[in-house]
Amino acid sequence: MSGSGKKQLEWTTRSSVNVLQIEEYIAADNPVAAQKVTNEIIKVAQNLCESPLMGHSGRRAGTREIVIPHYPYFISYRLTSKKVIVLAVIHQSRKYP
């Protein structure tokens, strides 16, 4: 893994759908809160490009996880030499195999 330079951020289809579903669910009651949560998820994911080891080892081999501060979600991601690949955005109460 390259130690220098900023990594590219890549969202899988699954992770993009996760974020849209989270936003739609919260927006049904509070559109402003939905935007805040979505913005925070995106910000945390973007921060991983600068500091990809911020998260901890994931529940699945070869993955890492990072909790979204102040919200009950975490990002599951995988690192390559040039990319941070967001695999999923999951509510902490959900079982994630």
C-alpha cells in the first residue's frame, strides 16, 4: 500500500443506495436532518482519502469500518494502493454479516 498521496474515493452501487435510503428515511420526518446526516457520511468518507487508516479492522476480512460521529451509522470500506472503496453504510443496530 502506498504511503504517500491522497487516495481516490469510490462508492459502490450498494453504498450509494445505502446513503439514498438513509436520506429518504430521515427526510420523511425531517428533511433538514436528512441533509445533515448525508453530508456527515460524505465528509467522513472523504476524510478517509487523507487518512485511510482512521477506521478499525472490519467484521469482514480485508475491510475496515469507521463510525459516523454523532449518528448511528458506520462505513464499511476496503483499501487498495490508490483507492478507498466505500462498500456499505450501515445503521449500527442492523446485523451486518
